[in-house]
Amino acid sequence: MFLAIDIGNTRLKWALYEAPQPQARLLAHGAAFLETIHQLAEGDWKDLPTPTLVLGCCVAGDAVRHDVEEQLELWDVTPRWVVSSPAEAGVVNGYDHPSRLGADRWVAMIGARSRLLRESAPGPALVVMVGTAVTVDAIDASGCFLGGLILPGHGIMLRALESGTAGLHVPTGEVRDFPANTSDALTSGGTYAIAGAIERMHRNIVQHCGQAPRCIIGGGAGWKMAPYLTVPFELVESLVFEGLLHIAHSRASGRG
């Protein structure tokens, strides 16, 4: 049994697989807000089969990670946490300081690359994670991470406008081509800002690599962008889990 854990800025997501290898059968999965993770051992995890390996990534800080480790004392297994490195599982880290790359971005790129490696001739990839923040990352055909963008997610954008603009309140609006009220203008502006970043990076990859990338979108709010993109894409909600599966398999086989 293999337990994969993805601790983001807002929620912890987990998935139990039959084995630590790509495309393994999913046995159970769930999510919890960070404020409730102290209930996992007596709640969602209580009746799970005992995992033999736990691998996770955490961007929420050491205190949250320690809280999760306490919950994992339910089983006699020591969790391992992914830290960004110069290279792993078929991806080379082109960041100026590789260890400073967010672990969730790193794992998501490895997950995307694992999908491409199952093809006979993998090409470049555009990896987008839409959550509390949005990341838009480029990988060339050889598996080298070229660089990427970070921008605020929908919620942060709207809260920033509300707190920084006198008298502006942010009710939920609709995404429209020509917004004619403030609510729609705010919702449309945030959505098209994210779409524009994705499409700009798509163009950058085409110019740099000479071919269009596979665009893979994940993250808890990835589905929100689906209707508003003009480039072809795949929506893969399990992208971080796929990366953790690929990392675990690569390490076990000595290729990590």
C-alpha cells in the first residue's frame, strides 16, 4: 500500500494506492481543510489498510507538516517528504536555486512528465496548477524545467482588490466577454488574467522549443479555467499524486 499526501495552502489531499508505481489502482482518497487535519487519525484514516510507504509534499510550513506526522503515528511508518532537487524522475530542475522551487510545483511537473514519458516521443509540456496561487511552468522535450510564472489565484485577486480599493465589495459575478457590472468585471478580470498567463507561456514554449506543448492543468480550481482557454489542454486533478507515484517508483528502481 502507498499513501500519497499533498499539503497545500488551504487543504490536505490524500490518496491510497495499491502500489507505489504509475497508474496503480486507487483504493481510497479524500481531503481535509488544514484546520481539521488533527482529526484524520480518528476519522478518514482510521479504517484504512496500513500503508507500507508514505510520500508527500508540503508547502504549508513545518508546523502543519509536524501535525500531519503526528496523525501518521496511527501506523508504524515514517513519512518521506519531497524536496525540490537538481533532478529527479526524468525532470531536470532549471531553477536558479533548485531547492527554492516549491515542492508542489516540482511534483506536478514530474507527474506531467511521467504522462509524456509513456509516449514514444515525448515533447514539451506546459504544467498549470490552479489553487490558492497559480503556477504556469514550462518543460522542454528533454525533460528540463525551463522556468515558470506565479500569480495569485481567483480568491487572492478579489480579496486584494476589496482590501485595497475604497468602497469596492466583491460579490460573485459571471465571466463574460463584455462585463457590464462590477461583479462580472472583477470575476472576468481575474479569470482572463490567469488565462492570459497560460496562453503567453504556451506561446513562449512554441517559440523556444519549435513545437506546441502538451498543456496539463491541475489544482483544486483547475476546472474553473476550462471554459476560457484558447489552447488545447488536459484537465488532470490527480497530477500531484501522479508525480508522487512516479517519484516513489523511480526511487525504488534506483532511477530517482
